[in-house]
Amino acid sequence: MDTVESVKQVGVLVPAIVRTRQEGGYEIIAGHRRKRACELAGFATMPVIVRDMDDDEAIIYMVDTNLQRETILPSEKAFAYKMKMDAIKRQAGRRTKNLSQVETNCLKKSSGVILAEKSDDSKPQIFRYIRLTELVPNLLAMVDEKSIAFNPAVELSYLTVDEQEIVIEAIELTEATPSLSQAQRLKQLSQANPLTMEVIEAILTEEKKDPDRVVIKGRQLKQYFPSTYTPRQMEEIILKLLEDWVKKEKPPLQ
């Protein structure tokens, strides 16, 4: 809506990027939000730049544009990196198809290196993000909601789909999420034998070695909130109450 107001006042300052479609018209590569803002602002047209791009060039440009957003979810970043890496690999394959082996070896550069060259994230961190695409949707949603930390989620991505579904059930049952060390152990155990609910539950209910951490179980909180409240809503209210308490209890300055 901020963009809508900006468009109403000054128009679209940065043209969208589009390419022509074989069936007619144009396909937006970058500028979907600007287009929607123009529609909501009542504009019939918007400025664009038409570029000749193949599919992989369009994907890379689109991903680079999206990664520059100020706020981006871990899942969005994960799939963006994966799309760009796949596109870079396809481009590399076409470029080296008709070259000699010596020329191919000189030109070859890993897709991870290419990604890292144009990103604020290191090559290992990019691969960690891409691992998140192996998570089942519910686990990935927990990462976006910050219910599960990033690094433990990366370790959980190595579990099978069935094991990940059991982890979700265990999290709901125990009201606990795995720490990094617990997630690493689950990964190691999974490589030896399929994980069972009993094994996962036993690991999740272990006492975590964090003396500064305060844990309030969901069932303890639910008695104070309507059943429709999400964990995030409960967290926001608790923090607001704590802020009010601090303001009230804070002694006046001498």
C-alpha cells in the first residue's frame, strides 16, 4: 500500500523489466508489485523496458531483483538461490557444449562460486539456504515463523520426508523444537536406521544445556488466550505486557 501511495504521487520511477511472449503481449521479469500498485492506483499503463532474454536469463534477473528486497523470508531466499543455481548450471552446460576439454576446464566455475560473487552470503551459506528446499512445507513454515532456528532446520533437511513428518508430530507432542546439536544427532541416527517417534521424542525432551533460557510450554499459556490465537500473537501480547510492566515498575530517575 505504501507503493500504491507513492505511485499515485510520483508515478513509477523505475520501469519494470519485461520480455515479449511468442503468443503476444509481454511477460514481467521484474516489477510485479509495481504493476499491482499501478492497478490499485487506477493507472491504465506503466513504464517498462523490453529486453530479449531466454528463460534462464529471465530467472537469474528475477532472482537477483527479489534478493535485493529489504525483507525476504528464509523460504523465499532458499528457492530463489535454487532457481538461480539451476539456471546457471544450464547456462554453463550450453556454453561448454562445443568447446574442447581444455577450454571447458578454463571456463568452468562452480555455480556456488558464481552465486557467492554476486551475493552477501558466502558459498557455504548459500548451500545451507538451498538445503531448506528439501524440508516438507510445514517444517519450512516453522523456519519462516522462527519457531525453528535456521541451522537446526538445515540439519533436519537431510531426513526423509516420512521422518520429517514424524518430527513435526513430535514437536507438537513435546512442545519442543530441536537445538542444533539435537538436529545433528537426528541426522546421524537417520543415516544408520529410520527414525521412530520414540527416538525423536526422547531427543526432543532432553534437558537443553542453556541456563539463561526460559521456556514456557504452550499448554501453560493457552489457558490465558483464546483458542484462535497463534503462537506469534501470544508472543506479541506477552512482550507488550512485559514492556508495560517495565515502564510501570521502573523507578524514577534520581
